[in-house]
Amino acid sequence: MIDLREYSYFYDGIPALDKVSLHVKENEKVALIGCNGSGKSTLLRVMAGLYFGKGKYSFKGNTVNKKSTNKEFRKKVGIIFQNPESMIFNPSVYDEIAFSLKEFGFEDIDDRVNTIAKEFDLVKILKTNPLNLSGGQKQKVVLASILVYEPELLLLDEPTAAMDPFTTGWFIDFLSDLDKSVVLATHDLGLAYEITQRAVVMDEKHKKLYDGDMESLFSDFEMLLSANLIHKHRHNHRRFFHSHYHLH
């Protein structure tokens, strides 16, 4: 589905991606892991056709560039940003979910909105201004507004950052059962382990450091350390102190 080769992207001459190659199959769930500033978000935006740099990118065999990122491409690829408020601009939850359906020319808008509202437990708040909701509810609304038009690829940037533990648990179960291609960007190894079996690790030099199964990554201490995915700090156990490494 995704074929990204030797792709680089720069912010004012400073590299955010340095010759990154990535291949994602249909219905594959991949965790894009790395510390803050490693290039995870930039890579998602490249795959979503929002950023264009140097290299080759094809989606389902078709070259992706500024000319090809038309409405048909947008309908196949959905992206959710870390901050749900950056994606919300409609006066009600119903309007937020229905917006993309109207843009893409769907006719069964009401049926689709009500169906996904039931699935996401949003029926009682369809008339509510989404900006008045909790962080977890906002993220559920944004997720519903993307999945309602049934994209083939879902790109998620730290999707649980605004969620409480209960909503995070719901999200993990939902995503685990979702029959779609998913690229999940996170620095939370626990979340990545729950949802995906393959990990792509970005390092602080904006290069791809690792691409393989999750189990092997967890057993590679040096890899985790070099990618800044584990840290060491001191613990206070009332009567004594000690320190050891922790996963982020």
C-alpha cells in the first residue's frame, strides 16, 4: 500500500526526515516509534500528502505529489493529529462527523453519522459543541469523523495523549479489531505493543533506526537505549533509594 523510498524533508534547511524508506502492506498495523522530535509526525504528514520533500512516495502503486493529492486520495487516507482541537471547527458533534461526508459527496449522511455515533457512544452528545467536551471525547469525535467515510489507511499521531485510562482502554480494543491499514506514531511502547506487531523506530538524527517485529525490539536493550526509548531515574521507596531503566 505505502512505498516510501529514500525520503527526506527539511524545515528551513534543517532535516526532519533523512532518507527514510518505509513499506506498509494492506491491513497491516505498524507502530512508528521514537522520542519527541525524531520525525514521527512529519513522516505521517508526508504519508497523508500534506508535506512534500525529496524522494519517492507511492500509494497503492500511484505516485503521490501535489498534483495527485486530490479528493480521491484524501478519501482513502485519514490522519488524526495529537491535539484534537486542531481538527475541530464545526458547531456540533453531528456536524463535525458529517462534514467530510458532505465534502466527499456521500448521500446517506444521516445514516452514516448515526451508525458511527452509536459505535462510538456519541449519540447523546450529537448536538453538543465538540469544543466543550473532554479531551478523550474530542479525540473520539475526531476519530469518528475520519472513519465515517471509511478510509483505507489510518494515520494516528499520539492518539491517546488526550484520553483518560478508560477511553484509552476502549481505543486499544477498538483499534485492535479494526480491519484497516494503520500507522500509529507514538513514544509509548506499551501502547504500540498492545496494538501492533511491527515497529519502525526513528532516532534523534531523523533516520530509521529499526524496522522489525515488536518482540525483537523489546529484547534489544541497546536499540531502545540508542533511540532514547528507555530512561533511568531514581526511586524513593520510603526507606531507601534505587534506580533502574524504564520504558517510555
